[in-house]
Amino acid sequence: MVTGRFGGTRLARAGAGVTAVALLAACATEQAKEPGSASSPAASQRPQPSAQELGPPGATPRAGEVGRIPPSGSLPPVISSIPTRRKVVFLTIDDGWEQDPGFVRHVREQRIPITAFVMRDAVEAIGAPDSAGGQGRFVGSGKWGYVRRLRDAGVPIENHTLTHPNLRTLGYEAQKAELCGTSRLIAEQVGVRPTLFRPPFGNYNADTRRAAKACGLHALLLWTATVQPGGKIAYQVPDKRLRPGDILLLHFRPNLARDFRILVDKIKRRGYELGNLDAYLKAALRRAK
């Protein structure tokens, strides 16, 4: 009888414990279902603001900050830096081979201003990329869908030709076919027509500028420094340092997401802001009063 009595008590206590656990679980479930709860379906499905709703990423020019780039006749100007004394630099990236999802995520979540100059053959993985950067994991993995994700992250999509030729070796009509064909394709695939052009290898001539104008492109954009694997900056000035208004050139290479984080951290440690290229170009190309 003694054993039975204490055994009954233990069973009663165990039953009470199970009941308490069940009640706590039920309360937690109800709390998770409350509107606005972090774990509720409503919270997880709440639409995030778009890049357009958040406004342009990066530093924008202050009143009177940006010097004027004078017009060069009737043809689009060739620009390699922005005339400003503010410690601000501008990120650009070329081609479209390595379509690293981590890069898009970092740009979107950190609202980093960068302008992409895409080339059809790279985006569509026609041929093979330069092997200098190593073996890629994401070559052609998203194609134009990847470019649209960049657009949705707030990245302007600009023109870098169809096939990446040395334009100096082509006549006017062939150059025009490269530039206009790329602008039409980007408009079809991305929904926005480019306004900037980056010549492959930085090579151009008077026919290039004439073709750019005929294709509705407002400027040829070059660079003052390139970014190498590992986020290293290769300077084109004797003192080997960043300068206000520098335009940096990256490529869609293997390990892009990792190298991009290294680069952005390096620029910020040196006291520089990342500028919104579109806003600064508009200020620099303003008409004289």
C-alpha cells in the first residue's frame, strides 16, 4: 500500500507537469500567430520596401560641391573621375560572367552604390571568361534574371557592348551595331535603357563617341583604379592612393562577394564614402548658367 500510494502521487505529479508543458506550448503557439509577431506568417510575408522606395543609395552631392565637366562639342564626354574635393569614390563593375548571389545580397542589404556595365556574351555565358581570376562557381547561373536582381537591388545597368571587341579595330557602323544592339537588349531584358557606355579595354576613338551619341548614350565612363582578386586596388597614379572622385573598376570574377566585402571595408577604413555615381554625374554635367 505504501508503494501504491507514493506511486500514485508520482503519477499525479507527472500528469500535472505534462499539462503545464502543454499549456505553455499552446500559449507560445498563440503568441506566434499574433499580428506583428516576429515569427508570425504575417511578419515573414510583409513586403520589404523596394530600392526605389528607399531612394538612391550612397553619398549624394552637396550644394556647390561638384565641379562642372565642360561639354566636348556635340559628342558624349569621356569621363574618368568626378571633380570633387570630398572624400568620396565610385564603384563600377564590368561584364557579367560570375553571377554570385552573395554579391547581390550584400549590395541590397547594405545599400551599397555600384553601377554595372554588362556585356551580352558574359551575361548569357557565350564563350568562357578570363581564367585569371580562378575557377568560377556561378558563370551564367542566372543570366538576365541575375541582372534584373541587380536592378531590383538599386544597381543601374549600363552598356559594355555585345561581344567585348577592341572598338578601335571596328568602323563606325560595326561600333554602332555593338552599342545600339546592347542598349536594345538591356531595355528588353531589364526594362531600362542605358545612358552610360564603358568601352572594352578603355579603347575608343571618334567613331565610338559618334556611335554612342547615335545610340542615346550620354557619356563614356572610364576609371582611375582597378580592383584585383582579393579586393586589392591597382592604382593608375604615381602616389598609389585613393583620391576624391576616383572611379573604381571591378569585374564579375570568382569570389566576388568575399572580395567585394574586403574592398568596401578597405575604402571605409581610409575615410572615404561611397558615392552615388548617377547623382554626381548629373551635378557634373549640368548646363552652364
